[in-house]
Amino acid sequence: MLSVIIPSRNEIYLEKTIRNILENAQGDIEVIAELDGYVPDPQIIIDDPRVKFVHHPTSIGQRACINHGVSIASGKFIMKLDAHCAVALRFDVELAKNCEESWTVVPRMYNLDIHTWKPKLHKLTDYMYFTSPNDPDKPFRAAYYEGREYRRQHKNPEIIDDTMCCMGPGWFMHKKRFLEQGGCDEFHEGGWGQQGIEVSLKAWLSGGALKVNKNTWFAHWFRGGGGPGFPYHLSGNQVERVRDYSKDLWLNDKWPLATRKLSWVIEKFRPPTWDEYVEPNENEKKNLFVKFYRHMIKPGKNVIRWRGHRVLKLPSDLALYQQAIFEKKPDFIVETGTKWGGSAIFLADMCELNGHGQVITVDIAPLHKPEHPRITYITGNSIDKAIVEQIKGIVGDKSVMVILDSDHSFHHVMWELHRYNKLVTLGQYLVVEDCHNKYGERHHPMDARDWFLKRTGRFKLEDFASKYLVGLSMDGWLLRK
């Protein structure tokens, strides 16, 4: 059996709502109308044993009415429904058929046309989220997706699907589950407000789920325009206190029955307005990398230059190299792949700022060699033994950092790793550039990196670059142990 709980206060559409429920239900059902501090005028007369009216002489609040209705309910399932709603044919059967014990389910929601008592089909909501506490317009409130994101969400073909949040006028669950969650939280002042967030977060944080069922629907009348006003008269201060209580309860993980933290929900849905609270996922990082690559690495007006010389690196890479040079203070930085010389002169300038260090840069055919007293240029193939021996003769027993950024084929990087790793001294970095290609996908240098790490215990892969999210040196920082 399904028990439909309707908290009602000064509602002019209560009778139409009840009759609509009775007309469209096809299973065992009861309707419990909680009259919160009022008696309908004119009196509602419905000669049907499935309908119960409960009169509270003094208003006890919407949440207390729901809790009372559930306490006298006979059904295995309960559904809370506002007193100005229409429902689909067989709504009860469809909801019960697809409701696991740990779920709270909301039917597809439409706006209700109160003149025809039919849904406004162009006003459809399947998915909602709640805003962050720092949202400038509506902090920590149930919210609708808009524009492109609304269209993307509502193209989802899943019929029974996860949704982060609901508005609160209509939801369905096992009665047992409702009671296990402690019912509605009556500490919200006035018993009203933030109910969509409470219902949603109790579903998710208890270890269950909030689902939308697109096989059925309900239509809700949203007050506004010239229609009757809101029945619960709360002052602005009361409303703010309700919202402050809700923020404190959920944002500070104070709900005692939670088995998950709020951060789990945020990470799962990654909703608008929460960007500062979540780390980009791998797909977002990949898309960001591709945008940066196209914007700054491909030839054009946005290429990175250092003192007028082109640098085949992203700004995040340059920030990482200056940090590594400052912290490790290598006597020598060996770079394979001079190209335009921009990175070599950048590295040399960082050494100059630190008052310490020299740069040795190798290229088979450098396009430019900017002059700098701290740079030594070597022309030749970086994996030739003679070139490597020449560099060994220069660095001697000094501390050495190595950057591999020449030919990115697997075998070339493999031989570079094989020959140059012996130059890197204890506590210094060996950097394998371009582990990702221009599409943000795994590239040959990463394969060579993995080949090398399987064969040596002298280096470990460091998570040095991830703080900047994207970079050509990402996933390539190996520390000499």
C-alpha cells in the first residue's frame, strides 16, 4: 500500500489534488491530509474510505505534519505531495515498481496549469542540484540546470537515474527508510524551508540514492504572479535562520546518521557553482590541456616567449622549473632539445637569479642559440655516446638535473633515459617532457618512462606537477633517490 501524505495550510486546491490522486492511483492507496491550523472553507466532502483528514487546531509546521502523517500511515510506501499537485495515471504503481529500499524517488516534474489541471509540458524538470554556499544569488539552495547544461542533462536516456537534488513538493520512499532517517527534521524553524536539500542529502549521505523516475510524473503549481500567496508566513529573519541551520547541518557534516560526507556528493555530481570545492577529473584535465596546447603551443600570436625567444612549454611548466631550480640548486641543468633556445635562456636566467648553476643544451640542429654566459650549446644527436661523454666531461662530479625534450619517439627517449639517468645526482630531477600528446592522451615518452621505471630502483615518479593541472612536463618528474 502507498500512503500519500499531504501537509496543507490554507490551501485552495487541496480537494482537486486529492481527487486527482484517487482518479489516477491503480494500487492500494490512502491519502492523509494534514490540515495545519485551519479548516477548509468551503468544507471538503469526499466520501471515500481511502481519505483521512487530520486537523491540527494550531499550526505545527509542514515537517511536523509530514512526520505525523507518516506515524499513522498504513502503507509500505509513503509519498509526500504538496496540496496543489496533479499526478500521472498509475503513478503509484510505477513508483513502487522502481524503488529500492535505500532509494528516495522523485517522479519527473512539470509545472501545473491550475486552470486545466494538466502539466505544462514545456516546463519539465528531471535533474536538479544545490548551489554552493558561496553562490552570490542563492547560496546553498535547490536549483535548476539552465541553458546548455539543462539540455545536456535532459538528453540523458536513462529512465531511472541519479539526480543530485529535488525541489521537495513530491517524493516517494519506503516508510521504513523514512523512519530510519529520523523523519523530517523539525529543528528547521517554522517547519518549512530547505526541504528539497534535506530530502536529497538524507538519501545520499545515508548511503542510498536519490532517483528520478521518468516513467511517471507529477505536476506542481509554483506560486507567483497574481495567484494566492504562500500559506506559511515566515519573516525574512526566520527564513534566514532556517537556511543558516541547514547550512550548518549539511556543510559541516553534522547529520549523525550520515555514512558519507557532503564532499562525496559534490565530487559525484560536480554541479555548477562548486568549482572551488572540487578537483577537476581526468577528462576535465584532458580537455583543459588540449585548450592550452592549441592556444599556446601551436604557432600563432599566443605562443610563449621568454625575452623574445619562443619556448615550447606552458606557463605552468616554467613555474615548475623555477621552483625546482630554487629548491634543488643544481650545479648543471642538462637539456636535450634546444629548438629556438627559449627554454635554455629561461633556465639560465633562473640560475642567474639564484646566483648559481649552468645550462648545457643539446640539439641535432638548433634553430637559434641565444647568447648567455651560463649556457653551453652542443650540436649533435643527444643519444650519441660521444655527446654524452662530452657532457660527462663538463659536469664532472657536480650536481646535475636533466630535462629530456628532444625526439619524442619511444626508442629515442628510451635511449636518452638509459644514458642520461647516470648523470642525475642524488636528490635531483630527471624530467621526461611530453608524456601526453596534443590531444591529452598517453604519448611515447610516457611508455619510455614506464619502461625505464620498471628497470631501475634509483628513481621514483614524483607528483610535482599536478598542482597546476596541465603542463607539457606533467607525469614526467622523476626524482633520483
